[in-house]
Amino acid sequence: MRENYVYPVKTKETDDGIEIEFLDFPNLVTYAENREEIIPMAQEALAVTILDLENRNKELPKPTMTDGNALFVHIWMPYFRNITKEIYIKKSVTIPQWLDILAKNNSVNFSAALVKGLKLELGIEN
């Protein structure tokens, strides 16, 4: 995984603020309320998109060369990977005694098994 990415964006004033269009991610658009928010909003949207593509083992597009009318947005992924870490919450569960004994005898990680079971139940892929 790379640590640094730089992608071009184009901005356009709208009635709702400033539209930020990502040239290499055609379905990705975000908005800023003012000029000071353009880069932070673009970085956040781009980082979330890159994290999603990385998690799904998808290839990232190569940055487009522009005509000079674009802004270049730089993101340092270790920062964004750190702030998007999953936070785990402790849950108490009740299971049958025989299942507890069998799971302990087989060194089952209860937390991992519960997460896996919940994802399966909800139709969520890793």
C-alpha cells in the first residue's frame, strides 16, 4: 500500500457552495462551503474512496495530467488509515454451556466468531 497520493480536482461555484469534482474518480463529487474547506473536504472524500478501493483490492486510477486549471490534492494515507480504525465495543452474550465448553476446547476466539457470525447474518463481506 502506498502512503502518498496526489490527484487533480476541479472546482465550480454553485448556489450550495463549491462543488469539488475528482477527475480520476467520475462518481466522486463533494462540496465545500468556502474556499478554505476545499482541500480538507477533497482530502477526506478522496481518502475514504481510496480506503474503500484498497479494502476491496481494486486498482486505483493513475492521476490525470491536466491543462493547468485543476487543483492537486495530496493525501498521506497513514493519517487517514489511523483515524478510520474500527472501534470495538464490548458485548455480553449468553450461549449454551455445551457450546462454551466445545468452543474453549477448540480455542475459539469468541469475539472473532461473533463478528464473523454477525457479518454473515447481515450479509456483509470482509
